[in-house]
Amino acid sequence: MTITTNRFDGWCPKNRAGQFPGPLIEARSGDQVEVNVYNGVEQMGHPELSIHWHGLTMKDANEMDGVAGLTQCAIQSKKKFTYRFRIPDDQAGTFWYHAHSGLQRADGLYGGIVVHKPANRGEEADSVLHHYEKEQLLLIGDWYHQSSNEVLDWFVDPDHYGLEPAPDSLLLNGKGSYNCSMAVKARPIKCHIVEPPRLRLMDSNRVRLRVVNTGISAGFSIKLSNGSIKPIAVDGGNWLHENTPRARTIGLVHPGERVDVIMDRTVSRSRHAASTTTSVLTIELDRENMPLVNFALTRIQSFPVEWISSETSPRSAHRGVEQPVKDVFNLADALGQSQSPDSRLSRGPFQRAVLYSTMKIRAAKHNQPVGSINHTSWMNPAPDALPLLSLAREKWAEAIPQPIKVHNFDVPWFKVSGPGTWAELTLNNFDDKGHPFHLHGYEFYVVAREQAGDTYRGYNPFDDSSTSQARQLNVKNPLRKDTVHIPPMGYVVLRFPLDNHGLWLLHCHVLWHQAVGMGIVIQVGDISEDVRQRSGYSCSFE
């Protein structure tokens, strides 16, 4: 992986990622994956590197999860490291990989992962179940013209009161269109006008789009003219309820989240109509993390859809009764597939934990913004620090610099693990903005997601007064995800089996929030000596 000079939306940056986005990784469930990473990053002030495989649970491979300082040593400049892991048999769908060291994700170090079901599994292919002929990956996200370190410096400047910096642009598969005439006059730039990129799709009535929000700060919605969009899966291959409606607009997709949709042109044309019907895909960035206006940002952008005819591409008509097309479908209202009333999801047993997240201006931090969970902040360890996974628990306090001398360093610990025991994790958000949280190592069921009022005191399953007014938990058809948006002054309740031992990071996927501490480590079960040794080996580079 390298940093080079490129022009992605018309603006000529100093340096950005070499191949951008990174190469697509395609595999099948159960495959053994080996990825050789050479760190050619020298610029941007953060030469160390690690890669996280977002959404893949890394079962029995905690040391390959790619979190610098937690599961591995960061890969030093001009050094190589090989990631080796097996994709679980039960995982298939849309995933992605990205840098998980410093802020390099904002500089373009990311790419897509598509995991297909094995052809010999005895199940119908996804294309048969959902009546589509072609598929395409869309990596969509906000984009900053300055380097990530420069943007973070702006964010933590006390004069900016913890207000998130607005992005400069929007990219689709690494391409975009920037209005050069609106650039800030006080900061002259070299810029060229470019046309919005076209989305080139094989000529087909129904196409599966695998959509990933690779952005740093903003969620987005997507809209299709002359057609409809039907969400079918979220965060990998977690299928939605069969009654999920079609709509012209769907959203929001928050940073780190994925949604697979069927884009259907049959709504707008008859079977005998000409195949030249034009469509436009419109992407709108959400304003929640844009308290300040960037007048150079085109927040709503439209991308022409170009249908590429193919004589070998069959043209199928979907059979069956479809629901009417809605104008807008809110993905927060989506439901998952039906669950058995006698499942562990409903009856447990559960180990419960309650977390409280905040984003505050701290006088002790020179009036800079600080993210915290349960009054602690996860900060990136020093580049030469041994990963916590390689150390005995009593050594953790010595491994990470502390503002004051501490005798122990504790994290939430689910001590009893195994497929029969489940966790119930409540995350409360005491911020006036929502936060998309990603849990490494697990997929979870979202059995509750609520936004409270002005008198919000949090949801605590151990306190009857805080649960008496809460909505009943949904164990009938909850979403299964690995990244969930917690509403402003709201909460989520997550349930998942404790079947993956290790140290797993839980953090906000808004990179600026993560960079100032909004994260926490969760331990599941005991860490074996073999895992500790394998984690320590990550500090030996070629």
C-alpha cells in the first residue's frame, strides 16, 4: 500500500492512496485467505499501517483483526506482513477492508470484499432467490481534500468547539465531481472541472448493488430515477424480512454500514420498451455531522447510469407479486428475518453489560473534544507498543501511557463464553448527535433502538425505573448487523452469542470521534497462551 498523487474529483491533492480504492477481494465462505501487505506509506505523518477486515468475525484468528496496538503491532514503513485467516462457513455477503492505524482510512486506504456462498452448499443461489442477473459493488463516501492529520488538527482546535469538519466532496468508487469555482479563496488550490462519473451497469432489468459507506463522517441516502430500490441485506449477508418494501429513495447508510439492494428498472418500462431508458442515481449526504457549512461541497450529487448491452446477458422478468413502490424507506425501520420464539436470542441465558458514550469538551484536555465510553477513552498506543492481546491482563496498564499512574487497566469482560451463553449489551448515547458503532469479532441482533426525549437518563436493564417506559424488545424479527447507528440521546440493545474468544474493539465509525477516544475494548472468555504468542509474532516483520 502506497501514497501517491491523484485527481479523484477534479482537485489535485498533494498525496493520496496509490490504487484507489484498493483491489477487490472475492472469496467464498470457508475459504482460507492470505493477504500480503507491503507498507509503502511514507507521507502524511503516519507511516505505520494495519488493515482491518470489516464485518468478518475473524473466528479463531483474533490476532489477524488488524487493530494496531490491540491485536497486532503496526506494520512499519518498508516492511511486510501477511494476514492469514479463514472466512467462517456461515458468512457470505458484502464486507470491506480499511486501514485501522491512525487516520489512514481518510486518506483512501480501503477496498471492498465480496464473499459468495459455495456453489455446492445445496442452497439456491442469491440471484435465483432475489431474481437478479448482475451485481456490482459501490463504495460511496465523503471525501476531504486536506490530509487526515490536517483535518483532525482542525477538529481538536479549541477555537472550533468540537464542531465536526464538513467534507469537501463525495466519491463513488473513487471518482467524483468537485465545483472548482466554489473553492475557498483564502486557500488556493489546483483544480480541474470533471464530469460526474457514470455508473456503468450490464443491461439487465434487475441488478444487485452492494453498497458500502466508506465515508469518514457522513451518512447518505440513495435515490433512483426511472426505477425502484429494494433493500435485501445489511452488513454482509444478513437478510432482511421478505416484506421489506421497494422505494425510490432509501437511507440512511451510516459510515461502516453496508446495504445490498435490488435496483429494478421494470417499474419504469414495459417488457417491450426500448432499452435506452435513462436512469440517474442520486446520493445525498446527511447533515448530522456537518454543523458548519462548506459552500464548496455539493452535498447532493447525481450520477448517470449507463446500461451496457450484452448479447449474452439474459433478460428475465421477475415473477410474483411485488408491493407498491414507496417514495422513501428509512433503513432504521427495516426488520430482519423471523426468529424462533424458543431460540437463545429470546431466552438466553444472558450476561448483561451497560455502556454510556459521550462526546464532551474537556478542560483537562485543553478544551479539546474527547470521546469516552464509561468515562474511559481508547487512544492509539505508541507505534512501538506491544499489542494488548500479546500481554497478560496485569501488564496492560504498563503498555499504554496513562495521564496518571494506574495500577490496573480494566475492560468489560464476559468471562463465561460458549454457544449456549449470550451477551446483552446496552449502549447509551448521551450526545446530541448519533454515532454509528462497529463491534469487531461479532455480528449482533439489534433487539432495541430508541431515541429518547429531553429528560433522557439512559436505558439500564438493572434499573426498573429506566426500563418501565421503554418499548418491548424485538426478538421476533430483529436486524442482524455488525455496525449500528445509535440515535442522538438514545440507545440500542444488542444480543449475540459469546462464541468468539478474544479482545474486540467497539468504537464509533466516525473517524474524528474514534480518533479522540470514542471506543472501548471488550474481552470475551480467556485469552490462551497460543493466541498471545501469535499476536506477539505480529511484531516481527520481513
